[in-house]
Amino acid sequence: MEGNVFDQVQKYLLDSKAENRQKGVRLMITKTDALFRDFPPEDACQKLLVERSRIEEMFLNTPSAAQRHGGVVALRSIVKGLPSQSYPPEFVRLFSIPIFNSFMDSDPVVRVAAAEATYELLRKLNTQVLQVVFKELFAALSCAINDKDCRVALLAREISNMVRERLSGNDDFSLDLRVFVRFVCETLEPHSSVSLPPELRSSTSGFKESLVVQWVLEWINHVLDMPRHHLIDYLPEFLSILFTLPMKTTEDVLWKLLQTCRSEFRKALKTGGSSTDSVCIILRILISTAYTIEYPLTKRLCFEWMSDLVDQGIQTAALDSLIPLYDAMLLCALRHVSSLDTQLKEAAQRVNSELMSVVIRSGNKVSGNPLSNILVTITDLLGVRKGCAEAHLAALEWITLLHHQDVELVESSFDNVIKGILTLLGDELAEVYTKAIEALCLITKEKHLKSLLEGIFSMVRQTPSVLLPRLSTILKQMQVCLESCDQTKDHCETLLVAICNTLPEMTDKRFVCKCVITLNNALLTSSEFFKLRQLLKQGVASSDRVRNIFVQLGRSWNHNGVALLALCLLTRSYRLSLAICQYLGEIELSPSTLVQIDRLAQMLEGPVFSFLRVAMLTPSRCIPLVQTLFGILLLLPQTSPQYKILYNRLKVVPSLAQLGNEGKGRPVASQKGQNSEEEEDNLWVRVHEPLFQDFKRCQETIAAFEQNVDL
């Protein structure tokens, strides 16, 4: 091109009349065509590049919108005059970039001209533009798609459709997927929830619909459908950015796209098109998203996808590689099993169930570190008191499963595990603390029982208002669980004996006394301790086993005089019961003690102590018992309803004694638990007197403790 011709073209392009501008365009087209006829293609391209530089300098880099518009029109005219052939990549780049940059011009007329020039560029150079400046082209279109000027946005949409048609109908061209994925990530990042203010990240109300986002998502869908383009192989590179985009409903383009990605990835996994590494990366993305993104719909999709991957892992060789991620996946699921969103809750529960199924079906294949990591995860979750009931119940089920799967693993972490479970004893829901007790009993062997009981009483002492009223229920359920765990042995006394070896070591004697009252009531009234009651009713003299149980229970029962008195009556230790009754009569009884005596008198009328009432048929044979009952009567206030009941019971004793005197010499069947005087003396020396002395010392200690507390 001669300089004077360019000057003449410049004059036409800047003219205000449309016909003159058109004349300039035709002149540029003609001159461009002539160049390629008169010179070799290489020389023609060089000359055009020189003209491009002049146009950029004289037209595009000026503050005048009219000149910038003229420059874009000049570039479009040159492109239109190019013959259809292949051009060097640098030539394509140098002519394309100034046109694409004009999409960001402040003047809408210039932007419209840039869109028209881009359309001409693609029409002339076809896929050469996509091969050389694909990313720059799509970056320009992403600006134009959301342009305020509807003409620019409409032209950008037309260009996008043209590119889509060219790609779909060209089997010889393959899109550079790495470049495409990079463009997707860079374009969507400003529209992600991460870019929103923190206060808006938990709600889709902070998200404004973007035409750019919709356009990019449509392109991802299109490339996924393109033959020979395996975009799903690059899913790990762009899935994260998709998950950061807010979703409002399942009708959103994003939801449908993610479901398509999920389906395509599942197909690729079945056919071996996706590697094990890709599965692990996807799973990590899902876990991270479920932790960090606050949108329920996104979380739900993450859990549904996790469930797919776990299920697919079972059916493929990917299982071994997924196992190290189970603990993170499990913790993520358990934190959402109580979600207020029903569908999200169900999806999280499904993941939890899938993981449990994997561990069950894998048997010994899953052991060691994976299970250890899961156990640590579960234990940490239990330690969070503000957790939800569903999460705690699921965690307890996991402990049961892990114990079944690997007993040694749970036993090696016994202290940490019970520490976590014990925190659930104070839960508001009976279902939770009941399940916690079952789990405690399941994993506790006899050698750990003392440690467990220390933990329980420590928890009770920390929150007495909640746990002390619940202590009886806890112990009764423990009794049932311990007996059911090993039915080959008689464990009826194991629990209470272990408790009585634990309580005396506590320094808070007032607390110990309250616990003993609870234990005594449970022993005398609950069906769970029926076997132990029946054993103790045989009497201390009946066997060494009963005697040993009595002595061991007495170490704790001696912290409360009324409780020890009841234990003596239950075990037919009438001489000791009389001594305790006399001791109580010598001290100033507190209102609390009087209430306990009243309750004991009430229990004497129940089925537990029916053998005592029958024993009074022969008062002369059980004088200490009769004296004890009279002692209880005298300790009771006459205003108590139980006073009259017990008085009516005892007023027939003289008549029974007289009948006994009249029947002397007649053979009488000896009653169970009635011993000779020599045997009674022997028991007093060996068993009862030492316990009575311990009782008095213990009462003195308690009195001193109460005095110090009051001070």
C-alpha cells in the first residue's frame, strides 16, 4: 500500500458521511486483495503488518472515539480483503489482538465495530483464530456478552454461536482443552462466592445472575458433548470453581451442568477412562466444598457425588486409594446428618451408611491406620458437646462397628474413646445417653471397669443437677448390658462391687453419700438388680460369696447409715442392723436422714422385705430383727404416715411371742437365715463388728467434712 493511498483511506474512514466511509472500506479491501496478487504471501503479510502498526498508532491509540472507530473499521477491511488461505500464527495474533482489545473500549460504537470485525475475522480465518488466540477471543466475548449495549451483547452471542458451529462441524480441529479450562477458571473466579462479602456467602440472595456465568456454563456443556473432546478428563481442574458458584434451585444451569459432570465422570470411571488419582482429587474437592461452601444445594450435590464414588470404589480397584479419605469424608457427613434441609440430611446419612457398608463388607481388608483415623475422627466429634443428636448416635454406631471390626484398636484407645462417650451421658435425649451407655458397656472389659466408673462419677460430680437424677438409670442399664455381654458367667454383683471399690476413694463425702443413697434405692427396687437381691437375701451366713459381697458393698454403704441399715436387713444381718439403729438414735438426725428412714419404713411393706415380716412369726428366734424394727419405729416421727403402718405391724409381736412360748417343746421348722447363737457370735466378730467400726469411723469423717464445708 502506498502512503498516499492510506492517507486517502484515512480521510474516508473519518468522514462523517456513511457513503464516504463505505468508499474507504472498499478501497482498503481492494488494496489488500491487490497486495496478495502482486506479491508473494510472505511479503504481502509483512506489508499488511506494517499497515497494522500504522493503524494502531494513528487510530487506535488516540483519545478520539471517532479515530478509534476508524481504526477498527480499517482492520476489519483488511481482514475482509484477505484471501482464504493459511497465515502465520504471528500474523493472526497481531491482527486479532487489537480487535479483541477494542471490546473494552469506553465507546459503544467502537465496541460494535470490534464485534463486527471479530465476526469477519472468524469468517475469513476460520479455525486459525481458535488455534492461535482462542483464550483472547473468549476473554473478549466474555466482556461483550454482558455489555450494557444490547447491540454488542447480541453480536457477541452471534459470534459465540458461530464458533460453536465451526467447532461442531470440523472434525479436523481439536480444541486445546487446557487453554479452555484455564479460561473457564479465570472467567468464573470473580463471580464465585469467595468474591462475595463474608456476610453474603451463606445465602444465594447475595448472588446476582450473570450472563457471563451462564454463557461459560453453556460452553462447558457444549464441549462436554463434543466428540473426541474428553473434557471430563480435566474435571479435577475446574470442578472447584463450579462449586463456588451459588445455586438457587435445581432448575439452574449450574445444577444441571454439575449433574452432567457427575454422570459423565461416573461413566468414565466405569469404562476406565478416569484414573484412580482423578477419583481421589474429585473426592478431596467434594469434601473441601462440603466444609467451606454454605449453600445447601451445593452441599447436597457433594454428598450425592461422594456416595457415587464410594459405591463405585467398591466395584473397582479404586477402593484402596479411597480408604485414606474415609475419615475426612465421614466427619464431613456426620456434621451434616442433622441438617434442617431434609434432602441434604438424607444425602449425608447415605454417605455415612455407604462408608459403614464398605467397612463391613471389606472385613479384615480395612484395618490399621484407616480405622484408627476413623476412630480418632469419631472420638473428636463426640467431644463436641454442642453436636447434634443424629451425629452423636451415628458416631456411637461407628464405635460399635469398629469394636466389632477390630477389638484391639478400640481397646488401645480406650481412655480417649470413653472420654468422648462420657460427655454424652448429659445429653437431653434419652436415646443418645442410652446408646452411649450401651457403647460404654460393649467396649469395657472387666479390667477397664474401674476406669469407666471413675469417669462416670467424675462426670456426675461436674454436672450433678443433670446426671445425679440420671445416675440410677445409667447404672441399671449398665447392669443389664454387663449381664447380656457375657451370659456364661453370673455378673450380678460385678457392677456394684466395682462401684464400691471406687466411691470410697473420692474426697467429696457429701457427693459419695448422695451416690450411695441412689445405689441403695436401685438395689432395693429395680428389676435389673433382682438376681443380686435374691442372692443377698440368702443371708451373710449362707455362703462366702454373699459374705464377700456384703463386706465390699459395706465399704460404700457405710457412708450413709440408713442405706447400711437397709443392706443389713436385706442380708439378714440383724445384729448389725440393731447396732446401727442404736447408733442413729444417739446422734442428732438431719431432716434428710428422717426422710430416708421414712422411705425405708415404706419399703418394709413392699415385696422386697416380705421375708422380714414372715420372720416375725417367731419373734424369739430373731430378737435383733424385732428390736431393729422397733428402733426404726421409735426413730420415725409420729406424724409420719409410715409410723402408724409400722406400729400396727409390730403391735402383734407380743402375741406372737406368747404363742411361741406356749409352743415350746414342739418341733418347729427352722427358717432360712436363722442361725445358732454361736454362729451369730462368730459372724459378729468376723464380719459385722469390723464393718460397724468402719461405719462409725466413716460417719465421723463425714461429720468433719460437713463441718469444714459449712465453714
